[in-house]
Amino acid sequence: MKARLSDIAQIAGVSKATASRALANSPLVREETKERILQIAKEYNYQPNALAQAVATKRSGILGFCMHKSGSPYFGHSFFGPMLDGAIEEARRHNYHILVAPADPKNTTFDEHFIQDSIDGVILATFTPVEPINEFRKRRIPLVLVNDAIPSPNNTFIMQDEYGGAMAMMRHLIVERGHRKIAFISGRLSHLSYHLRYLAYLDAHRQYGLQVYNNPDIPMGNLWGDFPRPDAEKLAMLGQRVQEIEGTPILIKGNGAQQARDAVCQMLSTGDLPTAILAATDSVALGAMEAIWEAGMEVPKDIAVAGFDDLPMSATFSPPLTTVHANPFAMGEAAVQELLQLISNPEQESRIRWVDTHIVVRKST
Amino acid sequence: MKARLSDIAQIAGVSKATASRALANSPLVREETKERILQIAKEYNYQPNALAQAVATKRSGILGFCMHKSGSPYFGHSFFGPMLDGAIEEARRHNYHILVAPADPKNTTFDEHFIQDSIDGVILATFTPVEPINEFRKRRIPLVLVNDAIPSPNNTFIMQDEYGGAMAMMRHLIVERGHRKIAFISGRLSHLSYHLRYLAYLDAHRQYGLQVYNNPDIPMGNLWGDFPRPDAEKLAMLGQRVQEIEGTPILIKGNGAQQARDAVCQMLSTGDLPTAILAATDSVALGAMEAIWEAGMEVPKDIAVAGFDDLPMSATFSPPLTTVHANPFAMGEAAVQELLQLISNPEQESRIRWVDTHIVVRKST
DNA sequence: TTGTATGCGTTATCAT
DNA sequence: ATGATAACGCATACAA
């Protein structure tokens, strides 16, 4: 039923070596014999056993897409789903496959059965503890980090331009719309992404001589959460200096719409209102809009709202949300591109690959 | 650096065979030696080469998750993302990994490099041509089809209860809300899922003695699209008889919100209005709601709207959408469960595994 | 241009 | 209880 290489070779009256060469289209084999072998292979519907090929060549053609999260959503997440798609398509173009592997961040020793010696490289898509990273390093498995960067040699980092996107949005709010009193609403800032967005928020104020919105009546949430604050070295790597946190970012637990709604309700009740809100994510923006709407005010007339991410649903809000367009698909593509680079040249030095963001102005600002 | 089995064996002063047995926790090896070997393995951070294991055992521990689509979104899709998550989690519980593999539906011969002999089983998540299916069969690779069913022996099908969900929604509309004039809006009905939803729509009318909404002023789109209409045998398998298509379902190209919006605008302009709309998907429902809103009417006061899928965003519509809750995550789990069954018992007879749906009543009806 | 022999890192069979 | 040795299915260095 299943034809093996030896079968094809025997039928063609050649050795396994020749058959192998013919199938690999090696120039070392005579055209005539090659054609005959290929013909027979086709006839018998021969497909090489990729596993055996992999152990022989020490190259599996599989890339790991690893997420360190304690539970789903993994790819049901609006960012990682499209990112996986980008990775899949780019991998496909180069005849690579992708193996998805969630990993519990609590398991610092990375004991995944399969992934260890069977993978040509790995993409780490979430904030990943250093232990598994070192594990990969020890085993000389090329790796690419997404949306995180760790000061270290010989790594590639894929970074979305969080800072640039947020800065462009602030410019839009301040220059084009004339806002001078802008609130920032976010979950914990220990996630590098949110941190960078907030840094841009701060810098924009400085740049345009504005005062940061400060509302002492709103209790400030847990600024950094369980994770450590991104350190100076990391920020320097990303072209950012460390800033003192000024003002009162409205901090909420998680980045859910519900929590944002509650926080903004509270803000509205204090009477000290900003004219615009920069939300750390579209979900947060949605919650903010709901709160404003419930308070009998209008977006953007009374308070403008801008988001970040550009989820598919954000265009369907009423009014449609002005937001920073992220491109997770491009992130996935970039990750695979860089990983393949790293595979073909393992000694390549550390580098950061930036993926652009841009604002899309709709009706909420 | 990388310790192999032979290294461990040599250091422990035993043969590879014994070492292998010890690591597999075989009872054939003395406790004492076993412990020593395990100790050494740990010390040298030994990890077996899964690839070599796979070729030796003819079992890779990898499940293929295959999507026949001509382009993305693959897992950026709101249904397949969560479904993959379900599959991942269930696979993980049984120490399996998942390899994602898109495949162009135009390539009828399924010539994926890796997937052929390296995979213990495969999940086909989209409407899949029969050729690749037969290819898998020939190679005796267990397979599970999701949301499709092909009359054939020795296959497992995971079906979402489309019919039951739509029927429950119709009951809600008719019995609880008193509607008697209900329009159905959908993309092409050749997709089995939409077909079954429409069948329930039809049956409900019969069951409650209602007349199907018929609006001859709206041009009926392409009823079946490029795909063949689900045949009698398939429908019988799913407990459905073939029905004559009555009435005029509003058919649109694709299931996008934009197209739905246009279609409903047109419907509204005819003056012959239903009191409720059953949309084939939440996106369609969104488009319908926008059209109604634009025409200066209110949901649900003037026209009620019900959807199908329960996307995360549907709860954020204004008003929040009443819809049929689908559970792609559970579909993924079920698919892996059935696939593992099939792997351990390849001769198992064909069967259908139903995954429940239920309606969630919010504010749009 | 082709064949022989060996290696890849395991598991499995058959002795002992 | 342990060891030698043969698979597993392919690639490749070396010979011819």
C-alpha cells in the first residue's frame, strides 16, 4: 500500500541512493533514469516519510509557535489568531510547517515532549519567562520573540511600533482636534506594549507643552501588576529612556470593556472631565464609550475616544472608533521571516524588527 | 552538549536497550538501575529526540489541523480560532501536539510535504473536497470532519447543532415574541451550516402554521453558489429530509455586514416589512441592524433581529444581540476526542458527534 | 553517473 | 533483568 523509497528503487532497478537523488532532483543522476524513477514514484503515489527524512537530515521543516499563557484564549485571541495566520502563510511560502504549543508560564522548565529536538526554530509569542528561553538557547534552537525584548546577544525581536502609533494618535488628538486635556486608560503597565503606549502619551504632553490629566479622585490601580517594570536596559534597547510616571493614568484590572466602563463612570461622576480619552486598547475604548453614552453625553462631541488595536469589531461601534491599526498578521509574517534568517545563519547578531502601526481616523474623535 | 540515549547508557554502564526501558519506566528493569539511569538522564538534561522516537514507533504524537481555504483568515476567523484552542487544550491533555496546515482547495491532490506520514490523525475543519479525503483514507490516516458530513463508512463527523439552534430561535421569535412575519437573510445556502439553519427556519413555519415571508421585489441571489446543494443522502444522515425551497430567503454574496446592510436597505424600501429578521450569522445581523437604524426605525420595537454564532462583539452591539450561541471551542475539543478514539480503534464505525447550541436572549428581539 | 555502506536516535526482538 | 542486534525510512560520504 504505502510505497517506500526502497520499493521505488527496486522497481526502477536502481539503488536507494540513486532513487533518493532522483527524487531530490539532483544533477548527479542521468535525465533518463531520473524520469523513469519519477514516473514510477508517481505511479505508486510515493510520498517520502517526512519523519525519517527529518531524523536523517536533522531538519524537520517545522517551526514552533509557542504561547506562554495559563489558559485560553490562545488563537481565539484577536491578536494571536491573525498573527498565527501570518506565520502560517509565510511559513508555507518557504515550505515550512507550524506546530502550535501552549506552555504554562508556571512551568519554568520547559519540558515539552515534542518541541525539543524536532523543531527547527521557535516563535515565542507572549511574554515568556527567561528559563525556557535559556533552555532553547542551550539547545541551540533559533528563537524569535514577539512583542518582548530581552537584552541579550543573538536574538531577534519582533516589535510592533506601539510608541509611534500612540504618538501619532496623540498628535491627531492635539494638533488636528485641538484637545488639551486627555486621559489615558489602561490595564497594568507592566506589559511592555501598554508601557510603551503610555510613554508616548507622556512624551506627547511634553512635546506640545500640555499638562498631564490628573484626577486625584480616582484611585490609581496597581501600576505594574505582578510583573516587573520594564527596566532601563530594555527600554534603552527600544530607543526609550526611562521616565518618571506623572499624572494619573486610569488603571483598571485587565483590559476588559466592563472594567473600563466602571472606571470611566467613576471619572465622569467626579465632574473633572477630560475632552478626550486615549484608551490602551479598543476593548477599553468600547467600555469608555458605553460609560459616556450612559452618562447622557456624546462621543465625540462631549468627549472624544481613541483606541488601539483596530479590532474588526471597532469599525462597527457607534460611532465607529478612531484607533491605531495594529497588524498582527504582519507580525506573524515578520516573525517567520526573521526565524528563517536565523536558521540559515545561526550566528547572526541580535536585532529588532519593527512592524509599523498607523492611525485610522473614524468618527469617535 | 546534547545528550543522546547512547550517552546516558554509556555513562550508566548499561546498554541502550536498558536505558530506553528505564526511561519508559518499564517493569523489566531493576528498580536500582532504573533510578540510577533516571538520575543520570536528569543530570545531563537528557531529552529524547521525538523525531527518532516517532520513526521507530510509527507514532508521532502530532495531530494535523487542516483547513481547506484559498486564503486567510484561517485562525483569525472568529470560529476557527477558538476551535483551534479547544483542539489544543484537549490534545495537550493527552500529550498530543497540533500541526496547523492550510491547504488550497484547488489542489485536489493533497501533496502536503509533511503531513503525509508524520501525523497520527487529522482534523478537516472546513468544507473539504473528496480527493484529499480519499487520499487520507488510502493512507489509513484517521480523520475527523468538522461541520461537514460525507456519506461514507468509517468516518467521524463533528456537527454543531445548527438546526436545533435555529429552531429554538424561531420558537423564541414566534412563541415568546409573537412574530408571524419573519425574514431570513443569508449568504449562499450551499454551506451545510447555513442550509441547516434555513431548513429549521422553514420547518418552524410549518410547525406553527405560518406563511413564509415572501418579497418578490428583492432579487434572489445565487441560491447555492459554486458548491453543490447538500444531497438527500447527506441530509438523511443528519436526520433531515430534503425540502423544497419556499419563500424568498434574502440571499447575499458572502456573509459580510456590508452586503447584509445593502440587502436590508433594499427590503425596507419596498415597504413590505417583516416584524423580525433571522440572520444566518451575527455579522449579517449587524448589517441588518445598521440598515434598520438608518431607515429611522428601532430594534427591536419596529423590527426584531436575531443572529447566529454569538461572536464576542455581538454583546457589544446596541442593542446587544439576541443570538444562537455556538461553541467552537467545544467543537475543537470534540474533534480531538473523536480523533483519538479513531486512532486507538481504527475500525470504529462511522458516527456523528453533535455539539449543542443554545439561544441567548439579549435586547434585539 | 551509479552503487555500497554507514549514520541519524530511537524502539523492539530475541537471545542470554 | 540485561545485552546484542535488527529494524524504522531516509540521506549522504565514499567508492567505483
